[in-house]
Amino acid sequence: MNLIVVDLEWNSASRSQKVDQELASLMRFEIIELGAVRLREDLSLGSEFHRYVTPVLYKKIHYHIAAVTKRTQQSLREGVLFTHMIDDIIAYAGENPVFASWGTADADVFLSNCHFHDVAGDFKFRALNAQAVFSGLAEGETSGNQRSVEYALDFLRLPKDLPFHEAITDAIYTARILARTLEMELTDHPGETVESLLKPYIFDPHLTRQLESVVTLDKGIDVVSFLESREYTCPACGRKLDLAKTESGGYWHTLKTGKRWFAAAKCEEHGDIEISVRKARRSDLQRYTIRTLIPDRPLKIPVSHEEKTPFVWIDPDA
Ligand SMILES: [Zn+2]
């Protein structure tokens, strides 16, 4: 697997600069720096890539971003154009790359910048959420508690010998976290490979991975019966989904009575799909939001928050 660990720094709108709203809606965050490091098959860190990018839309550095990244207004002019950076990273990344980053925001921002500069078609990549890999494999959690890079370094007893919030050092930290997490997992499960462990966490950021719709039911209609009778489609391709049966024979898991439900489904092309349903809050109407999602981690049925039937102890001698 051609695994490249990437970290971005980006700028956004600030009060001191008027930006055309239509342009701004196409690109909410503009990349000003990209750092990357290759994670080799043997989990050692390989060659690095680093570019400052000169913004064309948000040319004034936002004070908060300046404070976190320690970038100055002057330094924004010292970068290359985004399109040049893309040419360079295509050459650096090589065939069929998987871009790993902490969380999913980097992949979304990267793609929005590619669309803005009309280069999205030139460069196909798959994405991997390193934060989800850390939570799932090192912490044994799939619910996605969003840990910070620093938390993961502490958890794995990795050194914090580099500055934070610089693209290249954050990429190196993320690569070290991935490498340590995978090493530990391979020691515990010798039958696995880096490829097999990472497969459920890889997603295609070019797809529409999530769709929501709202339905309002007439009074007296049972939600679960309605959900059972309905058909569901894949957010990416619109194919009809196959829902997985629960132990009790239906398709729907009640997570909270009258409020939240979940079903596991499959698209023939895009694999596992999560369907979650939530009743609208503060509404007298029977209004429900139905969300279909291609997950960026192994699909797991969420834990039900149903109150368990209280245990009553009966004294056998009574
Ligand atoms: Zn599909």
C-alpha cells in the first residue's frame, strides 16, 4: 500500500478582508501549508514533502490561525501556487496513494481546494482517518471519541520532541502514531498485515459518503414498522441497500425507545453502510431524520441506551 501521511494548515475568512460570498462558499478553508511523510511497508518513515502555499482567496491571515500556526502575514507570500504544489505532490505521491491524516477534515479541505482550482480530476487518492485507526486499534473504541494527536502520543508513550501545529511535524507525529498502533496490533495478531488492518478505515473522499432526509409520519403510525417497510439507497451510487437482520428478526436496532434507531446495510459496490434514524427534538410532530453513511471505520452496531429491565432478586427461602 502506498501510504502517505499528510497534514494541512489552512486559512479562512477574517473580518479585515472582504471576500466574494459565492467564491467563499466554494472554499471555506484555503490551504497555506502541506506536510507529508511516507510510511513504508515495514512501518519506518520514508521521504518527506513540504510546501508553503500562497493563498489566492483568503490573503489576510486569520488572527486565530496566526496564533496556532505561528505563521505571519509576510510568510503567506513565500509559498508556491496551489496548482504547482499539486503537480509536485502528484510526482511525490506516486501510484494509487492513500492519504492518511488525523480526522477527516484534511481530506475534505484538500478536495475543496482541488475543486476550487479545477484540478480535482487530475489527482485521485483514497483517504484514511488515522484518528479512527488509533481509536479502533489502540484504544479498542469504534464510537469515534475524537482524540488529539498529543493524547495519542501520550497514550502510546511516544516522544514529543517536535513542535506541534506545523504541517510537517504533525504529519510525522501522525505517522509515528500509525506505525506504533500497527506494530502493537501485528504483534498481538500475527495473521494480520498492515493492509488487512487498515482496509476497513480506507475511504474514497471523492464519493458522497453521507445523505440525510427528513420524514414526517401521521399520528398513530408506528416508526419501526414504517422503517421496516421502506427502501434505502446508497449515498454514493443510489443502489438499493441490503439491510442486515437483527437477532430478533427485523432490521432495526432500537438505541433509545421512541428516539433513535440503527440498521446495518450493504451496497454491492460501496460495502458497509450505516443507517441511523433520529426523532426531531422539540417537535410535536412525528418527524425523523434518516441518515445513510459510508463509515470511515469498521461498522459496529452502536450500544443501546435502553434501560435494562431491573434485576429483581427473589429470596428462595422466603
Ligand atoms: Zn453504492
